[in-house]
Amino acid sequence: MTNHSFDSLDFARADQPEPTGDPREDLLAWLAYQRHEFLRKLRDLSVDQLVEWSVPPVQLSVLGLVRHMRQMEHVHLVWGLGGGEQTEYYGEDDYAGGSAATFKDDLQGYFAEVSRADAAIAALPTYDAPGLGHGRPLGYTLIKILHEYTLHSGQAHMLRFAALGDLRR
């Protein structure tokens, strides 16, 4: 696994992927793009702003969304495709949980789960291969995780604006 930290994140805009004609490669390119764009929502925010519930009374923070996406990477990709034990990292406390004290561990946990998810994806030989955990095909599962990223990136975008008090794009 690559050693990631908040300070090492690339917050530059990424170009949307171009079609290759291979559905698996196209979905993997979109997954990489969506993961990158999701993490870009952390830019310009202090740790306090990352953990702030910036749209009261909604108990949701940008860090809460990172925690949630760690869980989604696990459920849909790591366990869903790779099988083994299903882990519930935060219980009912993913969205609302997290603090300045847990920020680094939460971010490292997310990166570790992404690394395990990439290994689970690579282990399936074909686009139609069923996951060992949930039994759904790889292609379907990639579409599902893309849905999760697009939904929660939009939420993180709005929470970021609220925390900053500014529409910094």
C-alpha cells in the first residue's frame, strides 16, 4: 500500500477518463477519477472544518463521509468481491462520527481499504465474475461504488462550501 497522508494528497483537478471500449477498464478509470475527486473535497479545510457538522442540524461532516466511503469500499469491493469477513468499522457512527483526534487514523483506514479493494478487483478475472462475498458481478459492483462516490462527493462539496463559508471551487 502506498503511504498516504493528508499532506501528500493531490488536490489538482483531474481530467475525466476517455472511453477505451473495454467496460472494465472504463469503469476502473471512472473509479480512480471519482476517488480522486472525492478526496479533493478535503482541500482548503482545516481538521476542525473537516470534522464540523457544517449544516446544522444535519449530523454530517466531510470526515464522516470519508469514514462512510471506507465502509462502502469494504462492503461493496473488499468483502463484496473478495469474500472473507465483513467488518463494520464504525457501526451507526460513520457519518456523524470522527473527530480531530481520529482524523489521521480515519484517513489511513480509508486508504488501506482502497488498497484492499483494488486487490479484490484485480483478483476477479472477468467483468462478469461474481463477487465472493455478495455474489454480484464485478461490473455491477463497480457501477454501485461509482454511484456511492458521486452521491457522497456532492454532499462533501456542499459541506465543504458551508465549512469554508465560501464557494471555493
